[in-house]
Amino acid sequence: MQERFAFNTAVTGNATTGARLRRLVFPLMIATALSACDKPQAATADHKAAADTPHSGGTLVVAIDTDPNCLDPQQVGNNNSLNIGRQLTDSLTDQDPATGKIVPWLATDWKVSDDNRRFSFTLRDGVTFSDGTAFNAQSVKDNLQAIVAMGARASLASTYLKGLTEIDTPDANHVTVVFAQPNAQFLQATSTMSLGFFASQTVKATVDARCQGGLIGTGPFVLSTFVHNQKVDITRRSGYKWPSSLAKHQGDSYLDGIEYRVIPESGVRFGSLVSGQLDLNAGVTPQDEPLILAKKLPIIARTNPGLVYSLFPNQSKPLMADINVRQALNLAIDRAALQPILSRYQAPASSVLAKTTPLYQNLSSQLKYDPQAAKSLLDNDGWKVGADGVRVKDGKRLSFTLTYWQSAPFIELVQQQLKQVGIDMQLDKAPIGQVIARQSSGAQEAEFYNLTRSDPDVLRTVFDAGPGGRNVNKRGANQIDTALQQSSQTLDTEKRQQLVTDAAKGLIADGDAIPLVELATVIATGNNVHGFRYDASSRFQLYDTWLSPKQ
Amino acid sequence: MTDKTWVSDNPIDKINRPSLRLPRLVKRVLMSVAVLWAAYTLTFLILYILPSDPVTIMLNQGEQSTVDIAQVNALKAQYHLDQPFYVQYAWAIWDLLHLNLGHSIVSGDPVTRLVMQALPPTLLLAVCALAVAIVIGGGLAAGVSVLPAGRIKSALLTLPSLGAALPTFWLGLLLLQAFSFTRPWFPAMGNHGWQSLVLPTLTLAVPTAATLAQVMSRSLAEVWRRPFIDALRLKGASTAHLLWRHVLPNAAVPLLTLTGMIFGHLLAGAVVTETIFSREGLGRLAQGAVSTQDIPVVQGVVLTAATVFVLVNFVVDLLYPLLDPRIDSGSAGGGK
């Protein structure tokens, strides 16, 4: 397993800080720079000593950039919401972020049938929901069935449970989940908060009511307040005794509670963190990074596993049906040249999968920058350079429009690089709703997004051209899909590794995916925050987090 | 002694016809209703024309986009979003006539409750900002008006233009930097306590004060030049007496007209101010609802803002006669 864990704590300012600072046009930064000499880092030795012994108490104030809208982790897919939901509920298993290995949590043991269709879990004793009711096999059954019933509203969880046929509960401590087809991704899915558990009172509530709160989970924190666009408060649950086997301590959480405040302005999040009005900034922009480092505050970053930011050519359109055009796209992009405008914690893509994804293989040899090869590929295919530098073939220009909503300035550099070989990519940044509307119309020549998932099955979810697959490329099925489908049927690591790598190689070679850059989650904390941990999907796990006195 | 300068341009206005008082009021009310209807319909139209719809947005939060088309359609049917325009519009108007603003598509909360929660903090902010703006803007204009012509006066007279040119956004961040981040005097966020109101009020008040000062400076200068002022001076009235008793009351009438407009601007400015200071309020509610295309909430916010605007202007209309009795007798018959 080739997995790296990009964990950078307390990196101090470096030589490029000044250079980066000068490039910033944001007016606040001028004012910030003027005050950059305040508050020397005093009493570092004392601080270190206090930092070694975790202790209870204090409320962690976390800044998030947008309203989580809906808090139910079984329903939502946005990171702010999942980072709250993770603290409210526990999962059957946990996934080690360092190795990708699935380890016990609420399930102490499990067995998977040889055909990977039946998953039998043995549940931990004595687990209760925060309303005092017991967590048992029936709770597992009720929650999974409720997720299936929610359908599209459970945007991630319902895809994890596709093909669920049966849930057996022979006794209170044993549950067997049966699928119609082999389902290798299910075990990893049981480690996510999307398949976390809630008391029957929550399960019986309407989907809308669950969004607004009233979530009674098994987790170390209990939801107390949710005010839209303002804040979410969660408080410690006393008597919590069933942390994940990855946790660093037992018993109640260290924190008295966590306050998530919605602060839309990045400059205000930054200033509030520096002035100690916040403990954790969950929305650090690349422009903030040098300033935070200059203030000697810890930045903690981790690459999101799953599908990297990529272009996905729509092969039902004549332009992208041409494999030479798709291959030229991959050859014309100089990924290393994108680094200067990325966050320093973010890397250009080295495969379709991000490096933190289990079974990732470095395929950067397939992603080499070769503009000459791209040009000759297009020349030989009949694409001649026109008067304006854009190639033309049979009166059609080599031009397409990319609609996107993400904050992804690197895409403009990609546009320039493509122009060098005569490909015209027009960019149209629009609100997310409009982008999705245009994508679902199927009229776009290419799509652009990423998808976080700590399992290589993410490739099948997006690319599978077989029956029922999302088939992002709108292409005919071929041997790549066979590999993808087989990879979702085996839990044999070696075999699965081979299939995933074959599929990834095929996707790049055929130009089904034009991988660009990885996504990284970047947070900054005050010097008083300790024990922050990312889970395998780069979401927050705050059970072990504790606060030392502010200086 | 009062010397009022407002003169109606229509001589017929001078004729007092009390029998027409009621129709005039009714006409004003009907006009207000028409304004509200137009605001509602226009918003509805704009939201309808936008591509995408709230269901698709709701199901596609974050980076994920794995949704089942059939289930999307089922949800759309639930919110009448699959109906043609006129049916959706008819539903909306029907509900509105029953004072039912519907439920937020994103949160499921009744829109009335969301708006009623958000309105008080925004009104408080707007009223505070207006009060501060009147003190700063009015004080500056009055102070400058009594200064002898010269460099100091012309320098001070450029201040309003400067204030009007400052982007609210930038000003808010600057105030935060000075009085929250480097000196812990005021909190950078939230609605808790009077301290949290200070910086947002200043941010919102500065551009408003600038507008007020610009209008009032002109108005004051004009009144100072009137012959009756010279006459009073010759009688021995002091400058302070003239300013307080004669010039300010006369110069205030055009300001009253402006107040109705300014209140509208304050509500609009609340979107930016509340966003910078992470405050609860109508502006944040509107901003969030627009980005998720939560049609019922956007409608509710627009309707509320329009109602406040219409009400303020209505009150301003009623206040004119108090400041100047001639306006009362005049416009009573004029139907202006």
C-alpha cells in the first residue's frame, strides 16, 4: 500500500512569505502586514510542557465558511456538515488514515463471505444513544433501512448501500448485511459518518426534521443548538465509553464542547484566529497560508483521498469522441507548472486517484508534459492551426467551454497551457446550481470536479459505463469497466490493487480522465489546540482534541 | 418664529379640500400594495428564469453529484417545481393572499418564522446606523456650514465624498483590524451584546452619513444665503441661535425625503455588513437563500424589505405636515 500522510504541523514562516505577500491585492492584508510584528511568541518552553499532558475542559471555537444547511451526516455531502456530524455519531468500523486499514469501532469483529456479498458484524456491548436507549443489531438494521428509504436525500450513504437485499439480526449483538452483488467498498463505507447511527426517535423523524437537528447519536458529543448561517453548538456527552480503536484516550471527550461559527469572510476568519477569538479556522485560503505561518500558528493539512480534480471529456459529443483530442489534452498540460498557484499543501495530480487513497499507484510517468507529442498527435489527426492559433478540422474549431463553480484558479493556467498547442478552452465560472443544471443536460463537452472517498471504488462510482453506472464520459463500455466492476467484487488486496491500477492506467491512456491537481483540506489552529486528527477521508475527528490555556 | 421655505410648485395644491383626504390615503395604500406586488412578482420571475432549481442544489451540496434523476423529479413534484410558470405563480400568489409565505426548501422552517427572527437584528442595526449617520453627517454639515470660507472648510467639505466612496466591505475589514484583531475592544462576529453592534453600526453609518452630509451641506448653504437670515442677524441673533432655531429646521425638510430612500439603502447595505461581521439578520438570510435558490425564503425577504421600505416612506409622508403645515394643506388635494 502506497500511502502517504501529509501532516504538517507548526511549520514556521519561510523565505517565500514576503514574495507571496507582495502578490496579494486583498486590502486587508496591508493592514495585517502593518501589525505583523505584534505579540512575540513568549513562554514557548512552558507552552511545550503544557502541550504534553492532555487535560479536560474548554470549548473549541471553530470557524466554518458556509452554513452547513443540513446536519444529518446520513444525508449530506458537504464537508462543513460532515465535520460536525462526525462528532455526533460513531461507525461500525474506523479506517486508519496512515494505512487505509479497516479497524474495530462499534463492531468488535466482522466476517465477510467469500463472494463478498455477506458482511457479518459482532457489535460492542453496552453502547447507548444519548437518549439512553441501547445501540444494538436492530439499530443497525433500522438505520440502514432508513438510508435506503431516503434515496437521493442520502446523497452519499445511499450509493454505499446499492443492491442491499437483506439485513439479518440473529441476536442483539450480531447483524449481517447482504447485497445482491459482491460489494468490496461496503466495509470502508461502514467507517464513514454517512453510515453512522442514530436512535430510533431520530430514525422515525422526517428527513427535513433530521436536517435541522434532533440528531440523537452514540457519539462523544451531543447537538445542542443549530442556528442557520450562525452557529452550531455541540457539547460533551458524559459516560461515553466506546471510542474507535484508533483513539488516543478512553472515556469522555476532553473538550466541554465545540462551537462552529459560520464566518463567510476569509479575512475575518484569519484575523479572529490570530487575535484568539477563534481556536480553529476550517476555511484557510492559499492567500492566508503565508500570513498564518508568519504568525507562527500551526497549519494542519491533509490531501483528500479519492478522485482528484480532473477534466472529464463527454464522449457523446463529436469533439471529445476523438481519442486524439483527449490524449492531446493530457499531453498538453504541464502539471508541475500549476504548483506555484496551488496551496503549498496541495500537489499536482500523479494519478486519477489522490495519493492518500488506498491502493493508489503513482502514474505520473503517464502524465508527462509533452507539448510536441500533443501537437503532432493533432497534426496527424487533421487538426490544422488556424489564423487565431486555434486548430481547425473540417471547418470545426478545436474549442470547448468548461463550466465550473469551484474555487480553482489553476484552471486558468491550464487554459493557457492548452492554448499553446492550439486547443481553445473557454472558462465559464457559475454558481453551483447552474453548473449542475448544465452538467445534467449532457450538452457540456467536458465536466470538472473531484470526489472525496477513502476507497478506490470511487473510480467505479464515477466512470463505470456498464448498466447503472454514472458513466461521466457518456462512452461505450470497454475492458476498463470490466476491471472497475471486478475491483468492486474482490477484497483480496493484491488482486484489487492490480485491477484498480489497470483501470486507472486505462482511464488516463484513453483520455477518459484528464487529472489536474489533488484537493487538500487545510486548517489552522491557535497554539492552544492539541490532538486534532483527520480521519481517513480527511474529515475532522475531535474526540482526542484538547485545549491548553491561551497565552 | 418659523420661516419655512418649502413651497409647492402647483398653485392648485394650495386649495384645501378636506373631502378628498380619505381617497388620497386609500390611493397611497393601493400604491403601496402595487409596489409590494411588483417586487414579489419580479423576484419570482427572476428566480424562475435562473437555470437549475432548489432541489438540484439541495441534493448537490459540496463536491458530490451522485443523484438519481427519478428521485429528483419526485422531490420537484413535492414542491410544485415541475409545474409550468403560471401554475407555480398562481400557487405563490394564492398562498401569499392567505399570508402563507410557505416553508424554506433548504431547512423546512416556515418562512414567516425565519424572517421574523432575522428582521429585529437588522432593524436594530439599521436604526442605530441611521442615528449615528444623522449625528455624524448632520453634525459635520452643520459645523462646516458656520465656518468661514477657506481651506479648512473646503477640506472638510470633501470628507462626505470620501466617505461615500469608501467600499463598505473594505471599511468593515479595516475597522475589524483596528478594533477587534489588534485591540480586543469589540468582538469580530456574532449578535451577542451591544459590543457586537458597534463596528457593524459604524460600517453601515459612514456611507450613509456621507450621503446625508452632502445633501444637508447644500441645503444648509442655501438657507444661510436667504435674506431672512441677514435680517435676523441685523436684529442681533447669534450664529448658534440662527443655526438651531432657523437654519436647521428649514434645511431638514429635504432630508426627510431622503430618509425614506436611505432606509432602503441601509437594508441593502445590511447584506454586506452582516456578512463581514457574521451577524444574524435579513441580509444574511437573503444572501444564503439566493445562493441556494431557496425561492420561498428569497420571496419572504424581498417582501419584508419592500414592506419596511413602503412603511418608512408612508410614515415620512405623514411626517411632512408636522414639519411644515403648508405641505399638509397643499398635498391634501393634490394627490401627489
